[in-house]
Amino acid sequence: MKIDHSTRKQDELLSFVIKDNIMQEVFNMIDNHKITVEQHHIDYMENEWKKGYASNRRNCDSLLLEYDLIYKGLVTKPTHIAHDFIQNSFKIDLKEIGKWHNINKLSWMTSCVSAGNVTHYLTYRTKGRDKTRLYRCGDKVTIEAIEIREAREYLKRANRSQYSGHYITPLPMYKS
């Protein structure tokens, strides 16, 4: 059977364009997302802390965005602990970062990608967050999306840290 390579290339290009459009749609949904912290947000983060998987309670405050998106019905709940939500079959893991994305468990992240439990990473920063304390009712934050990438592509950029673990330098996208 002879394969029409021009049709295959057109299909590949179309697939790329569709994926890029979905990634931009997710990016735009999160970029400039505003949250006013309410009691149900605090309750969710407290309950997650009680589960015992976070190293400290403040880390659970990073769950604010994923919870808010799910609570407002903007995304679908995760089906695995490795991703934070699902959008158009993309299993997206959110990463709140500072200057870099510091990674302590690169092998675990890689295995989650290989198993199909994470398809994309989206990095962001939270404007208005006082990281010296836990969130309180009435706090107002705005999310600044940095980048969204296919997971394999994103993890290929990991560099060994001079301290411990690895880090990835963000590559801002979709902003003019």
C-alpha cells in the first residue's frame, strides 16, 4: 500500500495547530485569572494538608489555582495525583514558580509523563501572594501564566542544580 506523504504531513500539521490552539486557550484561561480567597478555598487547602503528602502547610497554598479552576467548572477534575486538571484530553500539571522551576523529583515526573499521567506542564506566578503567611479569607491574587509546554519537551530542559535536584528556566510564551 502506497502512503500519500503529503496527506500525512497535512494531518501532522493540523494536529500540531489544534494542540497549539488548545495550549493557547488554556494559557489564556489561566493568565490574569483573579481569585479572592474564600473560606471554601481555605478548607480545601487545610483538608489537603491533613492528608499528609505535603512537606508543610504553606505548600498546600499552591493548590489554590487548581482548586479554583475546578470549583468554578472551568476544567475537569484530575484522574491521577500526577496532574492537577484535564482540559481537552490534556492532563496538565500546574507549577507555581519563582525565578526558576526547582525540581526535587525529576525521575518521578519523568515516569508520570511516560505513563501518560501528565501531558503538559504549565508554570505560573501568583501576584499578590504573601509567601510569609498562609492565605486568609479576603486575600486577592492574580495569576500570571508563564508557559505551557508538552511534558516531554518541558522536562528535556531540566538542568542539574548546583545545590540539589534540578531546575528549569521558564520560557515565557503567548505574550506580546
